[in-house]
Amino acid sequence: MRSHDSEFEEFARASVERLRSSAFMMCRDWHLAQDLTQTALTKVYVAWRRAAQADNTFAYAQKILFRAYLDHRRRRSSTEAVDGQLPEVARGGTLDLRLTMLDALSRLPRRDRAIVILRYFEDYSVEQTAEILNLTISVVKTQTRRALARLRELLAPDQLALFAA
């Protein structure tokens, strides 16, 4: 029988990059994304016995991550200015397309951004998104529709063609 610590370490190694990527899409700051990821993994570790019994341990951790992001944005200390520099290495896709989408996402309100990322980047259902963000299903549907309309406004028509391809 493996120890709980070794089970958690294995989970953390397998999940850290995806969690950090999700956090970065939310906040557009690699340092804050790292902090949010560490916060989420710490909370998962503290509740590891319960987390390990969840149907989807990664979804459990991601729920904690997204809630940590929303809580961070509510705190007074979250008013730090981000310098806007991106890491030197782009992850997947064309750089221009990724930067355009990240810029458009950053202009959405934090809850709308969380909904869009969970629904379309992490491929969660409406119900799962509602549960993770502690919202009703109707709020998720309404905010998704509004957020997508806002993204369409933000993206130039020629860039929309890139997403349709």
C-alpha cells in the first residue's frame, strides 16, 4: 500500500503544468499563476484523503484553483500591477493566435473569464462549471452567452476567421 504522501506527490507531478496553465489563462501573470497553483496544491494536500476519493481528483484540484483565483481578486492585496511580459516559450498553437485570445480573455470580467476557460479551454459541462464556481446553471449559461458576445466584439473580424478554421 502506497503512502498518502507518495500518492499526492504523483498527482501533483502529473497535474501541476495543467493547473498552472489554467491559472495563467485566468490571471495572465506567471508569478501569480504559480502562487495560485501552489495554493491549490497545498489545499489539496491538506484534504488529500477526501480529494483522493473524489471521482475526478484533477477536477477537485481545479475547483480549488478557480476559487483561489476568485478569492485572490477579492482581496485588497490583489491590486498589484502586472508588467505584461510573457514567458519566452509559447505553449502550443500559433503565438499570434494565442496572444490575441489571451488579450481578449483578459478584458472579460473575472467570473466571465473563469466560465469561458472552464467551458471551452478545459472542456467542462455547464453543470460542472456551475459546481466549480458555485453558481447556478442558468447563471453559467447566461454569462457564457454574454462573455462569448463580448469576445466577438473584442476580436477583429479577420481574427475570427482564424478561430473558425
